[in-house]
Amino acid sequence: MSAGALLILKPDILTGPYAHCPAVLARDTVRGLLCVYEPAASHDFEADTSEQAVAWGLNNIERKVRARDWYVRTLHAPGLRLAALRNLLTGPVLNPPDDGPLRTTDLVLSVAEAFGFTIADSLRTRCTHRDFLGLYADNTHFTRLAGSLRSYLVDQEVEIYRYAGDQELSTLHIFKELVRRVVRYPTTHYDAVENLLHVSDPGAPDWTYFLNAAFGEQGAVA
């Protein structure tokens, strides 16, 4: 059982134009995941932008696989998990009435569930300055980036999910890469700041901070 990855939904996935995404882009995001885990299979994309977006994502995933021992393209119970991903393509969440837009949050939560993760706890909260430092302590000494991150996050609402499960944690990072490419930045390399979601791995400084701040006995850090 995983020690509990944290998935943080950022302001641009909760409000504004990226709170919803076209159903075709949601399904193409899942097809991008199938390209990762079934590289020999052929997948036809629905949106004109998705093939290039997925290609960018696959290149970045390949680079990270080579650089990091823990970043792997394997699945626990692959048959079950791949079937769950394929079922999303035809299921009701990604096929809303009249093929209209759906909540981007629903795409994220549905994919995490298909991978076999379960929500152990969740919280919607307003990001404080201390939360911002806890999330990006390693980046805040870069003045320009720090200012952009602060404007993007502080006093904005975020949702934090604590997950349990025995799946490889890199699956969430791989999904993060693809949903950013296909949904948020389908025609350009994505911006480092406004990028929908964040994944914190057990033991990392941001994970330790948010586990205590959001779900610890002391409650949220003000």
C-alpha cells in the first residue's frame, strides 16, 4: 500500500476556462496514457492538436524515465488497469450528453481511480502564503518565477487529495504530463506556472508540509 501521494488541483483547474475541457480532449488524454503503457498499439486521436501534444508528452516522459530510477512506465495489475482506462473512453464521465465539456477535475479523479488509487482524504482550501512556500520552497528564490507563482496561488482555492493504493507513483506524474499537454497547452510547450495540478510524493518536502498542514492534527496552516 502506498504511503499516500498527494495530488493538488491548482486554481486554473478549479475555476476559469480550464475548469472544463472538451470531451474529445479528455478522451485523447486517456489515449495518450494508453500510448505510454501500450506503445505497440495504434491509437487514433479525435482532436487535431492531440497527436503533437501527446508526442511532446511522450518525449518528456522518456527523458524522465532515463533520468530517474523511480520514474517507470510499468503498472501493477496492468491488465486490470489498462482495461479501466479503456473503459473510460466509452464510459459516461468522458462522454457527457451531446458530447459537451466536462469538469477537468472529473477527468483527473477518474484517471486516478482507473489506476487503482483510492481517496483517503480530501480538502478544499484557500492557498496561504505559507502554503505557497511549502509547495515551492525550492523555487521561491528565483524572483521572477516566485512572483508569478505567488500571484497564481496565494489567496486562491486549491483542492488537495491524499491517495492510497499500491500503484506506481510515477503513473500520476505521467498522467500529469499528458493532461497538461493535451488539455492545458495543446499547441505550445506548457508554462511552468499555470499547469493544472501538482503531485507530491511521500517523503518529499512538499508532501510532508501539506500532509501536516492539510490533514494533520493541527489542521490547516494559516
